[in-house]
Amino acid sequence: MKFEMAGQHYNYLGGFNDKQPGTKVTIEFEAEQLQDILEEFTMFLRGCGFTINGTLDVIPDEEYYAATIRTDNSMD
């Protein structure tokens, strides 16, 4: 499969509507495995200026919601 991701940042100087050209990051890649797609997406986010101190992953719904419920209940 072929993927293309684009992120564009405007520099807002002065008022909200005063958009100045900023940075545009575009990445194109081909991947068949989910892990490869996640790695490319991580690199895209870093190229857009985000700091990622970990690994993007897919968490099964059961694990995600179980962790959320435990966290919510522990706040009582």
C-alpha cells in the first residue's frame, strides 16, 4: 500500500487571521505491515516537530479499556 502524509504549520503573527507561510512536511512511503506504517508515522511526527519518547503501538481494546477503568476507579 502507498501512503502519503502532509502536515503544514503556519506562523501566526499579529492577529489570528494573519497567516504567514510556515513549514510543510510531506512524506510518502509504501508499506504492507502495520509495524512499518507505525514507524513511518513516528518519523513523520518527529519531522513535524513533535518529541516522541516511546514507540507507537496498537493496544487491543480490552487492554486499553481495562486500564482506563482501573485508572478511573482508583481516583474515587
